[in-house]
Amino acid sequence: MNIVEVYLNINNELFNWYYKFTKDDKNIYPPVVVKIGPQFYKLNKFYIDSKKVLFIGEKTFKEALEISVNLRENVNIVELSNILNLAILLNIDLDSCKVIEEMKLKGKRLIDSILKIRDYPEILKDYICEKDISFRYLIMIALYYDSIENILIDFLEKKKPTVYEFKKYVIIFIDYRHYLDINYFDEQKVKDVIYKRNNIYMEFINKFNQLKKDLYPIVVENLDNFESPGMNFKFIARDFDSFYKNVTYLNNSLEKMRLFYSYLKENGIY
């Protein structure tokens, strides 16, 4: 390691994965610089225009990235997203990134969700940094971001929510995304949609329970809470007569099934 006068063409941008103005460490050393191939790169203290740098020799991109992360005392969630995206840019295998192991990031869905954070609007990035939003909600937002982006961002701008309110409305925006035909946040309209959908849901439950009674002893099931319209119809045939009886009973129930499926479609239940 040598502290040297700056006389080289140093790249100050590539490893600057910091989010906004953040002092990266408390050490008294000048900015750390490495050489990768023919190019020199600064790894920290990007806000300092120093005449001297701490040159630590030739490194690989992977080694340089790990050093740059280790030079920081704390890494926030947006910076973590920037680091992972930078690793991909540098063709570094994410499975070999120490930061993933150190922060105990498990599962492709979580890592994919963190990668997306880099491209979120500033107001959302600020909020999830400041409030330290849990991985569970970051995954939910990432999975449905395209569907809830406009209303979520407008909600943050208008509401300035507590963490409790934020989590509550994220779930609402996701659960009712097919029925909130607005791209802005209006609290009363959201409440109206929830009220209407809850009434429809209760009516639907009553209709489904009645259908099951009408078709008994044939058992009627939906296995995914009507995320899809598929239903299972089950009966036990101990002989041909019982088989014929049940099939005939189903055939005589065609009009009931037509009306039930029409109701599902008209009310947007699937």
C-alpha cells in the first residue's frame, strides 16, 4: 500500500454505488485506488477531491467490489441493490458475492426483488431506506410493482405514511389491484372499492355454499380460493347405478353451473 500523489487517470464512477451523500467511513486515509487491467479505479470517498490516494495494487473486479463494500460501515437497502446490479454488470457470479452471504440473503425471489430497487423512484427508495422496510414487503412490492406503481408513489407523496400505514396499503393495493381503476391515490375511492368487493365476496360465499348444498352428495371444491375458475367435482361410484345417478345429477345441474359461472365473471371474481 502506498499513499501517492494523483497523477493518473482514475475512474471515479464505476464503484460509486453509494445512495445520495453518505460519508463512507471514519478512517483518516485518502481515497483507496486499485488497478484493474490498464485502468485505475477509486473505491471510496467519492465526495472528496483529494490530491493524494491510497494505492493498494492490482485487483480483479470481484476483489475491488468486495474491498469497496468493506470500506463502508453500513450499507442500506438501495446501496445493496446498486452493489448487486454492479456485480452483474461486472460479470461477477452473485452466488460468490460475500455481501449476499454476510447479509444472509436467501432465495432467488429476494435477490431479484432487491435488484429491482435500483430503478424505483427516489421517493420510494428514500422511504424504504429511512423506514427499514422488511424483506417480506420488498418482495411483495417487486412482484406487483408494475400493477401498483402509480398509486403507490402517489400514496407516498400525499400520505407521508407511518410504517404501519405503508404495509397496510401495500397489501390493499395488491389485493385490490384488479378493481382499483385509478392510477392515483384517493383514500375514499379505495375505501369504496374495499367495501364493494367485501360485499360481493360475502354474497359470493353464500352462493358457493348454496351450490355445494344443491349438488350434495357430489363434493364441489375450488383449490386456490378462486384465483382461477377451476372447480373439482367429486363423487364415489360403488357400482354402475351410483355412477349413473351422480352423472345424471350433474347433467341436471347444468343451468345452476351456468348461472354460477356467469356470476363469477360478471363480478370479476376470477
